[in-house]
Amino acid sequence: MTRFTRARLVAVGSGALLFSSLLAGCGADAPATGAGAGTGTKVQGGTIIYGHEQEPPCLYGGWLQQAYIDRNILDSLVTEADDGSIKPWLATDWKVSDDGLTYTFTLKPGVKFTDGTALDAQAVADNFAYWEKGGNSTAQVSIDPYFASAKALDTTHLQVTLNKPYLPLLTMLTQGYFGIQSPTALKRSDKENCEQPIGSGAFKVKEWKHGQELILVKNPDYTSWPATAKHQGPAIVDEVDWKFLLDPVARYASLTTGESNVIYDVPTVNWKDAQAKFEVQQYITPGKPVSIYMNTIKGVFTDKLVRQAFAYGADRKSAVEAGFHGVIPYENNPSVSQSTPGYNPEVAKAYPYDTAKANQLLDQAGWTTRDSAGYRTKDGKQLEVRFAFPAGSVMTGEGSTVLQILQQQWKQVGFNVELIPETQAETFSGKYSSPDSYDAQPWYWTSPSAAILWIVWRPSTKDSPNYNNSSFYDNDELGTVIQQGNSAATTEEANKFYGQAQQIIQDNAAAVGLYTQTSSIAVAKNLHDVWLEKSQGEPVFSDAYFTK
């Protein structure tokens, strides 16, 4: 996701520990060769010490932090190249019927999961059934309501049938949420699967020390690398020691002292220093950016004029630039990020910082008086906004700084914004998920396709409630337009409908744009070919190697 499917998650502790493990073990040495090769002698073997940010409650699932792990232990049917094209992975070829309802995949023969189970067409069909039943909530909503069935035609041929055409299907399948797990292992308890999911990937789980680290070890029998891989064969290193270092100061310090070889989420205050000392990669994640949902069915934001005043009433661009030191891009389109195919740049021009316009709208909405503290009032009630935000997960410390800057700016036009930091346990339990629990809340949802619009904004019904729409905004016209995009015959036609959908969301101020969700890594100079894959910036270690 993404955002969290809260009812399905259980919070766990997360430690930020400095550590002393260094590069360990090496095999035969050879000169580094090939595109992107580092200088010096290439080392066979070794352990990558990786400083990550957040620890998930389970090693697979529907949160982006889980997809990061999945990408290194689970293989998928297809992968996305840098140019956005879909390339083979477990599927060597695929055909789509003329009506767009049937996809027939040809699979690599002879692939096995690390528990010895055959990765054949039936195993993949079992995974589709698992996703559709909610085994991975983000996989489920990414193919609903289009997915009808998946069945094995023989050992190496899989047929996926849809209820109606779904143009983004292959693109959506490139995400880590669609990593294929051993159906034998899925018959174990949920706890066993959470602790040690089993795939056919370049690495397998050796040990998860909760609150500290995840140890991934090389799969020596790996045969199923994607077409986008930088080398063919099993991983070059022996292990990846995936440390959970939530504290950004400790995480960056671990890299500068040599206690880690690569870190995730480079603190923006250290950005220039990191660029001078390490290889820094930044990935602007496609999908829904970090934007502010406003509760449209209860509270002050039921009035569109007040929502629009909230959008006009703060200099969000300057706040983002100040909070992130100019490193993280501002995003005024609340629906999809600027890196998402089908992005409508015209939408991003709406609601520039304009206090006069904000004040005019609030006057028009009847909030014409102010109390002794300077906050606007109407019928004796203060213009109060309960702004709950997932602290330390969706909003890092730098993101929290952005909110504090905005809080003071909103005060000037009369909003009393109460910032309510949610603990991870509160977020996972759904404490702040009902219309009664907040007026505004920030979320993101990564996705390689503008089809994310359907996941987030589809109308909610009694039989099929949409828990991913934290604005509780229902618009049947919007739902129709998004579905027209999803079932379009061509990308050009789809993007036309997706652009219209973004305009509807912005015109109604159903959300307020803030900044792009961004992945970044900093890599030591003696470690090479760590890369961020295209679909959602998952770090890939299967091609990485050291030089000396």
C-alpha cells in the first residue's frame, strides 16, 4: 500500500540500534566488469549491512515496507523496466485475448520454491486465489473487481480471466505485493508465514529478530531472475543483514562510520553530505502522493467552501521545501504523483497560497467572527480541525515539521488545527479510521498506475464499503470516469479519463496535495549494483557486489 489495511495489522516494537557488524566473508575474487561495475577487484560473497527505516508487523502483506522485503525473497510474474514497459520474470511470455478478458501466461519451467515445492501454473493460480480472499489486502484491491479466476492449463501455462477489461493489470502485477509464495507454505499458520514467508527469490529468510534485524541468506539454487536484473545467476553476496533503524540520526551515522553499507531514506538534512560521500539514488514514487484527506461527511469539512479555504490558506509549497530542505518535491495534485503515468499537470495549478481567497471563502461559508484567540467562529462554535497523523510511519520527523509550519499558517486565516500524532499501535488498530475520530489525516499509496484512483476513490456502498477513502467522499460520476480509464482500449484513452478524474477530485477539494512519497538510498563506494526497481522503488540486492 501504500496505506495500511488497519484491521489486518498488529503493531510490533521497532528498535533503532547502532551495530558493529561489518563486511564478512568472501569467496573467489575477480576483476569487476560490465555496465556499472565498480573499480577494484570484485568480491564473491560477503554480507550487506542495510540500515532500513521501519519494521513491518509481518514479512509480507499490503504495506510498502513489506513489499520492500518481498521483492528480495519472492519472484513475480512480470517486472517493469525503467521505460515503463513490462518485461518477463516468472512468465516468459503472455497473450491477451482480443476482448481483453483473458491473459495466458507461459511460465519458466523447472522453477522451485526454497521449500522444494514446484513453482508451476497451479502454484501461481493458488496465489491468485489467496490474494482474492484477502491474504494480501493490497493485492486484492489492486485487481478487484476485475479479477474473475485463475487456472492452470498445464504445468507451464496459466490462464487469468477478468470480468471486464482492465488495461493496467500487467503493470499492477509488477508490485512486490504480487510476489508468488509457496502454496505448501501458505497452508501453515499465519504466524509461521509472517515470520518466514517462502518464495523462489534470490534470498530466503534465515532469522527475524524483532525490533532489531532481519537476516536474509542467499538462495544458491536461484534460477528465476527477472529480465531487468543486472546479472544472471544467484545473488553474488551471501547475506543481507536488514537492520531496523527508525532514528534517522542513528541510521545515517551507521553509514558514515562504516557500520552499514547502504541505508534507506537519507535524512534530507544530510543530503548534500551523502551526495559527496556515497552513491545516492532518489526515486519519486508513483501512485497517490502524501496528501491530506478531509472528512467530507462529518465536521467542518462537510462544506466544500471550507475545504477550499483550507487548501488556499497555507503556503504548502514553502512548508514542504523548508521541512525537507528542498529535497522532496512538493505535490499539489492530491490524487496521483507527478511520476505516475496519466498525471494531469493542470490539476496541480489549483489552490495556490492565497490568504485573501481563503478568508473570502470562510466568510462566504458563515465563519465570519473570531474569538479572543483569533480563531474563526460560527454559531458559537470554533473552526477546529482535529488533524490526526501517523507519526513515524506515514509522517517522518521531517514530515511532522511540515505540519507544524502549516499549523501556524492555517491559524492566520482562522483555523484551529490540533495536530494529533498517532502511535504505530494506534494506526494499526484503526483508532483513527472512523468519521468520528478526525477531521483531516495524511496518507499515501504507492502504485505504478493511475488505477490507484479506483482503489482510493471508488464509491463506497453498503455491500462493498471502501475503507481506503479516508475523505469518505462518494461521487458516482468520479467512479464511472475512473472505471472508463481502467477499461480503456489504449493508454492514451485511459489517460484522458484518469485526467478527468483528477480534475473532479481537485474541483471538489476532496483532498489537499502536499508532497511526493519518495524512496532514497545512500550506498557505500565499495558496494555496487544496489538499485531501486521501477514499480514502487523497492531496493534490490540480488545483483549487488563488493569490490576491494
